[in-house]
Amino acid sequence: MTDNSSDSDDSKACSDYPVRTLLAEWATKFNILHAVLSDLLPILRRADVDVPLDPRELLTTPKNFVILNKAGGTNHYFGIVTTICQTMKQS
């Protein structure tokens, strides 16, 4: 005889937490490529799971950002990769 109480607790936790949020957190945690998500999302949709078809929609990032006033100007961090690429193009 097995104890199913933990299974029912897990099911309740999942039903209280949207699948798309769990999937987005999983994809972020394990650095899942957009190409992989592009293949996975339609499979989940065919199984009647409420997820978007586009990984960009699943992994939405905040639209609001902070611009700081620094040394008489404004400053916004765009990320190291973007900054390096722009610097390389200017050289």
C-alpha cells in the first residue's frame, strides 16, 4: 500500500499554479532553447494544455524598466551582449 497524499498535494499545487508559469520557470531554469520550446509547445497544445505557440510569448519579460539619472544624463542597462556587439560594430 502506498501513500498517495503527497501525489494529491502535488496535483493541488499544480492546479493552483498555471502550467504556462511552471513551464516558463522550467525553461528558464534549464536554459531551454527557443527552438526546443517551439517544438514542444504545439505538442502540449494538441494535448489541450493552455500554452502559447510562441516561446517568446511564454517567456515574456517585463515591459517596464528603470532609467537612472547619472552624471547629468540617463542610464539604462541593455545587457552585456548587446553592448559588446554595438561596440564591435562601431570599431
